[in-house]
Amino acid sequence: MLFCDSSHQGMDQLLTVTTNVVWTLKNLILEVVLCIEFEKFYIASQETQDICVNMLKGNCLSDEIQLYKNVRRLHQAKFNKMNVCGLFYVDAKLPRKMIALVANYTIVLLQFAFL
């Protein structure tokens, strides 16, 4: 009877650890996907600026020139990278920063555990 209880407790711990690892990996994958999509948006926004500059160099009507200038002006005045609660920007660097943060905290916790 005692052996049965300890093996059941071990299975519960294994299930808990597995669930936590899967949940963490799911969140990291979701974060990476979101960062990739935001980076694609930032690149498209920059390409829009480049297209406006190239169109201004060519022969355009006055209305088109005004439109391209307004697009560039609006982008320069209002565009900011997406940030989370004012703490950090969501861009291609975020997954690397998060992995470094998790690694640092893991090392600190392991040092406390083995000292």
C-alpha cells in the first residue's frame, strides 16, 4: 500500500513538471510568433517610407506629392514600436532578451539551491 502511494505521488509530480514545461514552451513559441509578425509589420512600414521617397523623386502630380509627403510626415510624427506597458518593445530582439532573462534567473536559483 505504501509503495502504491509513493508511485502515485511521483506520477503527480511528473505530470506537474511536464505540464509546466509544455505551458512554458507554448508561451515562448507564441512570443516568438508575435515578435516575428510585429517585425514583419515594422519592415512593411519602413518599405512604405522607402516607396514614398522613391515616388517623390519621380514625376508625380501635385496631389500625389502631397499624399506621399503626408504619409512620410505622419509616420515620422506618430509611429512608435509597440511596447508592453511601457516596459519593453516588441521586436525581433525580445525573444533573445527573454531567454537571457530566464537563463539568468535559472542560474541564480541553481546557485541558491546548491549553496
